[in-house]
Amino acid sequence: MSDVVSVLFAREDIRRRIEELGRTITGDYDGRAPVLISVLRGGSVFLADLIREIALPLSIDYMSISRYDGATESMGRVRIVKDLEDDIGDRDVIVVEDIVDTGLTLSYLLSVLDSRGPASVAVCALLDKTARRIAPLDVRYRGFECPDVFVVGYGLDLHERYRNVPDLLAVQDIRAVDVDPSPLEAFLPRAPRDPSDDAGVT
Ligand code: IMP
Ligand code: MG
């Protein structure tokens, strides 16, 4: 096993945890029709699996933001690259995030959403790196507490790649995989079977 990359949460653990989160959200929002907002791009894989575990007449919407990579990280100020399609006034909003790290991005986003007059806003994050939190934030629904390592897979990227890795991986040495990505590539989904392999089999 590589000491550069290791499985932090396996796909089966993720599936089970999302089932539990879905059940909890279903109970908490009984009789209501929340809108689940995914922050592109990392949160999209989690959202896709989560909504299929929630037994409510929910809707979904997407938002895309880009961070200003300024010297002071501009205190989480973000630019909205793609805004929501629908009005969230009087709606119960659940923001679905892949990972909350410093919390700066999300707390800025929450202030933007709050200004639009929703009935309620809650945060659902698959991973919570509480050790790195700068902006205090109430993560109402948390998949897993995440150690302070760089995490890749299940929607999360390393230089825009490996979002399609089905497990959540911890990358201990980013520089090492920049030089030699093979330890990460070993976790990509296996190539589909070649149908011609079945030729002659009845
Ligand atoms: P923050 O909470 O404002 O620091 O930013 C959170 C965002 O940074 C997340 O939505 C991710 O896009 C990205 N991010 C933070 N930690 C990781 C990680 O370990 N792997 C991949 N992306 C990360
Ligand atoms: Mg993100």
C-alpha cells in the first residue's frame, strides 16, 4: 500500500453514511419541500447521491463560485460565476458542500443566501475539517469529521482531476503525486469491460 495515498473513507462507508443523512433530513423536513443547493463543482457528486436518500418533494439548484486568490485570501469573498436559477425567498434551503475547510467560502455564501429572505438555511457537508476552521459555522448535517490532510475523490479534485475516484482518498504528499500520479491513478474506476470479451459466450 502506498504511503503517499490511502483510502480515508471507502465507497461503502460513504454510501451508508449518506443513507443515514438522508433519513435524518427526511425526518427533520417532514411536510416541507426544501431546495438543496450544490456548490459546483465538488459538491455535485455528493448531492446526486444524497437526494436519492431523501423521501421529500425536494428541488435542486446549483451555484458556481470562484475564490479571489488575493494575498489575504480576501476573507472568503467569492465571485458568483453562476447564480441559482430559482428564487429562494421563503424556501427551506440546504446548502450541500463536499468539504468545509476554513469555512470562509461558505460563510460568505451563507450571507449572500441569507440576504435573499429564505425561510431557513442549513448546511450539509460530507466532510468537516474542523481543525482548520477560521469562520465559525454551524454545519447541521455532517458526513464525517475529516483529519487535516488533503482529500481527493468522490467529487473532490487535485488540480481538477480525480473527481471520479469512487472512494475518498487522503493524499499525504501532494508534491510526490504531482511528480508521479500513479499512486492516485490506481484508485480510478476500473476500465469498463470490453464487450468483445463476451464473444462466443452464451
Ligand atoms: P474553505 O472552507 O473556504 O477553506 O474552502 C473550502 C473549499 O476548498 C472546498 O469547497 C473545496 O473546494 C476546497 N478544499 C478544501 N479542502 C480540500 C481538500 O482537502 N481537497 C480538495 N479540495 C479542498
Ligand atoms: Mg467546493
